Amino acid sequence: TGALTLNVVNPKSGSTYKNSPTPIEFTARNADSCGYILDGVSKSTSCNYKSSLDITPKKRFVSEAHDVTIFARNSVGETTKSVNFNVLYTKNI
């Protein structure tokens, strides 16, 4: 078994996603299980994952900060990467 690696493509740290779904995309090598924790809620996924985060804005015209921690695990250990980003809605989605 090789080294456990995690490559996060999206979301981009520090980015603001305006009036659109927030993408999530990552790949992990040599992992047995993967997933993410969005604002404290955990979800298991495949280790080659591409989707959108389910974020419902509380208010329009207010930039909301969010945090997602993506993880990959195997029998040797775990690796994680955290990303902070903002979501802004100026219209109903």
C-alpha cells in the first residue's frame, strides 16, 4: 500500500460562490473510506467524488461563511484538508 493522498479540487479556499451550487470535488489514493464534514455534519462518499454541496442560504444579499473538511482514511491512518468559503445569494435559487 502506498502513501495516503488527498487532492481537493473544489471548493476553492477563500472563494465566494454566488447564485450557484457550491461544487465539491476531490480524489484520494490508497484510501479505504472518504467523505466530508460540512458545517459540522458528516457525509460518507466515494474516494473519487464530484457533486454539489447542499447549502440553503439563510438570507439573500448576505455572504455566509462555510467550512468543509474532507477526509480520507485507510488502515494506517487519516488525512484531512479543510476549506473555508463563502456563499452569496442575491436571488432565489
